[in-house]
Amino acid sequence: MFRKMLPVLRNRYIFSSLLFLIWISFFDRNNFITQYEYRKDLTKLKSEKQYLNNEILKNKTALDELIKSPESLEKFAREKYFMKKDEEDIFVMTLADGTRIR
């Protein structure tokens, strides 16, 4: 089999084309491995973009609800910033894992 291929490889155009394909495939800056990694990163970034777009939508709806409803604004202020009414006392305990209990 190798003897049959030897005359074909002696042709300088075929040899140089084969050498060029090998160079482009494995040694070039944009070789197959790099292209695979770029494609994997692109897929990861697209899924992250989708997640962040969903988070933006969720935050916009929460903001709209806070603007429209004074009750939800009061609830948010009490939960997030531990605000209180004048006649109330708030006790905040922090657990070992960092969670807070009111």
C-alpha cells in the first residue's frame, strides 16, 4: 500500500497540499482543537446570556411590583434592609453559615 502511495506523494502539488492541510489542522493558531474550545466557550456564554436575560426580566418585574405597591415596598424594606416601625424591635441573628434570622 505504501508503495502505491509513494508515487502520489512524489507529486509536489499533492505533497504540498497535504503538508498545508496538516499544518492548518494541527499547528496553526486556529487549529481544530482551538476551534473546538472556542465553540465550547461560545455555547457556555450563550447559556450564561440566557440566564442573565432571565434574571433581568425577573428583576424588572420585581421592580415594577415595588413601584406599584406600597405594601410590597414595605415588605422588601423590612426583609432586605431590616427597617422597622417606631414601635417595633427587631432582633437579627446570624448563623454560622452566614444566613440571617429575624
